[in-house]
Amino acid sequence: MKFSLIICTYMRPQPVLKLLQSVKQQSVYPDEILIVDGSTNELTDIVLRDHYFDNLKYFKVLDNDRGLTKQRNYGVERVGKEIEVVCFLDDDIVLEMDYFKELLQTYQLYPEAMGVGGSIVNEKEWKYVGDGYQPSVNEFYYDGWMQKEGSRFVLRKKLGLDSDCPPGYSSLYSHGRSVGFLPPSGKTYQVEMLMGGVSSFKKSVFKTVQFSIYFEGYGLYEDADFTLRVAKVGTLYLNTAAQLNHHHDPSGRPNQYQYGKMVVRNGWYVWRTKNPNPTIKQQFKWHAITILLTLIRYTNAITADTKKEPLTEALGRTFGWWSLLFNKPKIQ
């Protein structure tokens, strides 16, 4: 299958170079690579001019096309006619050698697949414990694998606010567990959400679905919105054998206050994309979890070594929640 790789970037010349160097080592190489650069300087262009990569096309976008979702749509519009699969990678990713090979094999094994995602392997520590294991409240267990549970989820369990869906699915009160909670089993799992920076889709998907420009700039949760809409018309899979590393480069990110606002407002948008008419109970649970997570960030501002970041994020979450009372996002 002919496939294209789209990398949307903003002010990260060195991470992009590291990603492309890992692409160069792939057992299966992209038929085209599109770099869509929203940077306000020329450093990424300069770095790419100094290093050659086969099939690479560079695009520098202006203000009207800057922002993650706009840049992705921009890239899709410029994909070659013969391309069958479009892959997306965040610019701070480093690939394992067979990443693309595993993705393409998934489309062959599941011809009905509209999209396939890969698995980030450097963020969590899993332990294989086998079938029948009984996890404690401080552990998360799935398909024979166990990891230590984060404090937020431990508290949500105790309060009856944990997700009632498997990883990769969004409950009717949202706040689910991402595909990052699927273990490194080497298996392929059906899901309804993928992480946008670790994803691929059949080119035909974009005839009817685009990335929403509601998610401006950094685009937090834009991937959940997009894949939930794709999942309504087709099937999505996560192949845990398609592995990569995510290094979370700090450059190009919004400040913590803006991030906090986006967590709440964009989270509300995604929730209503999945469940446009929630019941009273579902509404209560969404707001209860949102308030709980905000209070945890305020607590972090007291207990953490670095107090400014959690405090400003908590203030952003607080403003974001109150803003829903008089200015709810409009679902596009």
C-alpha cells in the first residue's frame, strides 16, 4: 500500500530532525513525507536544507493555515493521488524500526479498517501477570498486563467515577482511558479513539471527515474528536506491535493557564461529540470528575516542588469550567 507521512510542526527543528532520522531507518519507507511547518522563524527550514531525506516535501504555512488541525487538513489536501494511507506523527516522536511495516500489515489483516494507530512504549511500565489476576485499587489490569495506577484514577475508583469502558473508548460521561492504557502485548485491539500524533487513516476517510478547526493552535483533544467521528462510520484499530517513543518536547506548547482552559473546554466539546444529549446522571459525572481533577491540581500546587505550573493550570481549569455556564463551545 502506498502511504504518505504528514508531520505538522511548530518551532521544533531538532525534534523534527530526530524523527526524520528514525523514519530513515524504517524497514518500510514512506512514498512521500510532507512537513507542514507553522513556525514563525526559519530554523526548521534551515535544518531540513542541511539534511537530505528521500521523498520529502516541505511546506511553510502562514497565519491562516497555522495550528495543528489546520496544518493537518493542509497536508491532507496535498497528498499524492496514488496514496492509499495517510500517516500522522507528532514532531517529538522517535520510531522503532518496524513501525510502518506493522501499521500497513494491520490494514491487510483488517481490510475494513478506516484507521490504525501505533503504541507509545516509553511512557508507562507494564508487567505481565497472566489471566485471572486480581488487581488492587492501586493497580490497573488489562488483558494479562498490570501497571501501577495513577493517583487520579485511584481516587476516581474510590468515588465511583472511574471509566466504565475499556481503553480506547469514551464513556457517555467522557473522561475515559486513552489507548495509552492498552498493554504492550503485541496484539491489535479495536477502539473508537486514537492519538492523533500516532495515527494513520485510509485516504478515503478524508472525503467525508476533516479535522475540526474548533481546536485552534495546540489543538488539545482534536484527535479524540476526529476519531470519534470516524468511528461512527467505520472501524479503528490500535496495533501495539507498531511501536514508538514520545519525548514530549516542551517547546511550542501553550502556557499552563491556557492549557488548563483547553483541558476543560475542549474536553466538554469531545464529550458532546460522543454524547450530544447526556442524561442528568451523565452530566453530573462529567462535572464531578472535572471538578475533582481541578482540585487535585490545586493540591499539587501545595505539595509539588514546582508550584507555579499546577496552580496556573488549576486556575485555567477553573475559568474554563465557569465559562461553560455562559459560553459553551458550539459543536461543528
